[in-house]
Amino acid sequence: MNIEGYNIGFAITGSFCTYGKIISEIEKLVDAKANVIPIFSINASTMDTRFGKAEEWIDKIEETTGNKSILTVQEAEPIGPNNLLDVLTIAPCTGNTIAKLANAITDTPVLMAAKAHLRNMKPLVIGISTNDGLGMNAKNLGILLNTKNYYFVPFGQDSPYVKFNSLVARMDMILPTIEMAIEGKQIQPLIVQNIL
């Protein structure tokens, strides 16, 4: 599918170890001539970690997309009434974000973007990255897997013998997942061997 001209929200939450992979996936969307609008959770936009400084990640992603980031709940709210996006992707999507989505909690820019976007009955693509996907968050994941307009980037256990409950999406499959989601289809297979 050709995504040229599509408005794609790309929301980033606090699974900082995946940011390096996310940049290349955003580049793929831009190369496909999509208009990519970055959205950051509060933690993603303010926390400096061993994986880099928040401000540097924001600058890099804004430079890549050519768009200013959405950094507040107030900035995210107009996404719905103004029908700004064709598709919204949350990647990485933490277990905290999964739990809040499943329980209708809207307290970050990313969650407001999701709520606002879903009111227009358009696809929300999730690239999960959580240490408790097969633990306490399994129930929340199950809820979202069975919720209309949610589509998942194929995911698997990234370290099954060390982090038994950890699930991470194959971030290199974001683009084909978006393409299928726009057509109202879940890319398959959904559960895959995760090659890091």
C-alpha cells in the first residue's frame, strides 16, 4: 500500500532502550512520503537515561519528521475534533501505557492522542515493549487485542530465559503493520520469534 500523503501520528513512551530502533522506522515512514507527527509521553519528553537525553531524542525526531512534537495533553486533545490523523502509532508502547489504554485512563499526551484519535474510528497501531506483558499486564494486553481499531505490530518474547514475562514488538515491522491497519486488517502472524 502507498502511504504517501497520509498523516501518521508517531507516539513514543518510556521504553528508552528501543529508541534507536524507532528512529529508523520513523525514517522509513518519512521516506515513504508520509507526514509524521511526533508525540511524546511526559516521561519520554523529560527523562534523561543511559540511552540518551530526552531533549536530544526530541530534536532528532523533529529533524527527521520536519514536524514539531506534541508534548502536552492540551496539544494532543485537538487530534480528535480536528480529525488530524489517518493512523496513530504508539511505539514503544510500555506496559504502563497498555494498562492505561485498557482502563480508559487519559493522563499523558500519548494517552490523550489515542483517546482523541479513536473517537474518529481510525486505526491505532501498538508496538509493545514491556517487561510484564505475560505477567500482570497480560490481562490488559488481552483486552486491547480484542478492542476495535487496535492493531498490533507482531511481538514476541525478547529474553524468555531471563525476563520470562517480557514482550517486545518487531519494530522493523511497523510500516507493514500500519499499511495493513489502514485497510482494517491485522498483520499476521502476530506472535513471532523476536530477533533483537
